Amino acid sequence: MTEKIKPRQQQILKLLLENKAGLSIDEIATALDISRNAVQQHFAVLEKDGYIQMAGVNKTAGRPVRSFVLTEAGINSFPKQYAWFSELILTDLKNEMGSEAFQRYLHKLATNLSQSLLPQFNDKPIDERIEALINVMDSLGFKSKKVADTNSSEPLIEACNCIYHDLAQKHEEICEFDRTLISVLLDKDIEQLECMAKGGAVCCFKIIKK
């Protein structure tokens, strides 16, 4: 679960996860044996951070009772096994297709993604394309930047975060996805100089001038 969520707030989220229809402040207070004021304070933080939302108001013989449920962010704050499931799928796919066909598949996958992004790049000079590429890569989580090659005039793209590091260590073909995405969006040939999955400090791509 997300580290910034306090232990008591994690307990509240767990109760809401187990009660999809929602719970009221009083129900949470009773379940955790804490005061209504304490629950309200935690709710204020969780609602502000987008983890919970009000589901509705139930009218009883007394005062109206508000119930709260998890948002998508609240559900996603609990651990997920995406990497494990992805590894299962990719291993089976690679075994079924073979390494070369698997790499071609990743090339096609990146090419298809590139087509949907190309309107942001068309008719732009290379410097603006690189800037747009870095924005795209950062939105995917790569944490990238443009740097100057000390040995030549070609610009380099460095990424200090590999978004599928564990998978790339087991399936080096995955790097073809990055190479294709960068090459198509920049409309340039590129050369991968360094790879974190192979022990590099960063993933580094050289843009080759035509």
C-alpha cells in the first residue's frame, strides 16, 4: 500500500475494500474502536487525496447518514502483482513465438503506439521533437532528459528509470519497444548505447543524424 498513507488510514481503506457498498463514519468508528472525530479527520485527508468519496446519504429515523466508498485510486493503493502477471504472459508469448518473432511483435507494438502519438511530432524540427519525446517518456515514467554526447555532435536521450526493469532483465527483446518508439517519433535512426537491464547506470540512446 502507498507509504504516505498512515496505518489508521490504511485500516479504514481496508474496511472499505471489504465493504464495497460503503460504510458510514459511525460504522468505521465502531469497527476500529475510535471516536467519530478521529474518523472524520482521517476521512478529510483520504477524501482530499482522492482515495475515498461519498457514496450517498441514507435517511433514517434520526439524522441523515452519509456512506463512503473507495475511489479507483483507493482501490489501486493496495498491492498489485502487475509485474508477476506480465512476466507470466511475456514468458509464454516468447516461448510460443520464439525470440525473433517476439522482438518483431514488440517492434510492431511500439510502431502502433507511435502512430497515435505522431500528431504531436509532425512538422516539428528535431529539437522540438526531442522535447516532445521527453514529455512522452516522462508521462510513461522513464524520467528522461537530453544530454550532449562528449565524443560527437549527436544528441543523446538518457532515461534514469526503466519502467519494466525486471522484465527487461529476463527478456532483453523488450528494449526493442523503446528503440522503435524513439526512432519513429523522432523520424531518426537511433543506437542504444547503454541499458540498465544489462547493468548500465542509465538507458542511453544516440540520435543518428541523417
